Amino acid sequence: MQQLKLRMKLSEALANTGDPTPGYLIEEFSAMTYEGTAECVNLVDSLLKRLKNERSGTVLYKGLRVIRLIAEKGHSTFRRELLKNLSMLRDFTTWSGRSDPMHGDALTQRVRESARAV
């Protein structure tokens, strides 16, 4: 049941819209990291699984930004779990998506910069 709630919150946080991720969700994810090691592992796995095969630059940007903010505010266990998957995060520094007719490669640049910031 808790896994289902996490997936629903991640879907809301990483929605493929131009709206920013709600701050209360980032706070909830950060608080979740203080509940225990299992929750940290589960959160990292869920976030990375969601981003792994994602093609949308908007979702990737939001996901990487959420990861960075949780790493800043959350428990150190979350950061340790991220380090175990560092190669996947580094892959996003060279990600290239489709060029937007209106904005060009701006979204691709934002994804790359977010990956570097993590």
C-alpha cells in the first residue's frame, strides 16, 4: 500500500506538464528519508526507475531537480544510495532530446545542468 502511495506521489511530482513540482511533495519525500534506510532505498529506486527509460525532457528535468532537493534536505542515507547509482545520473549529463520548435535545445540544456548539479 505504501508503495502505491509513493508511485502516486511520484506521478504527481514528475507530471509531464510545464507546472513546477509542488513544494509540499519535496518536503514529504525529504521527510520520508528520515523514516529509515528501507524508505531511502525505496525512494531512490523508485525515482531512478521512473527516470531510466523516460524520453520527456520535462520529466527528466523535474526528476533530477527533485533528486537534488531531496539530497540537500533529506537524510544522508539518501545521498549514499544515490552514490551507488552515480553512473546512471552521469549519463544524463550527455542526454539529448528532441529539439523544441519554439524553445530549441533549452530543455536539453536544463536536463544536463540539473544532472551536473546532482
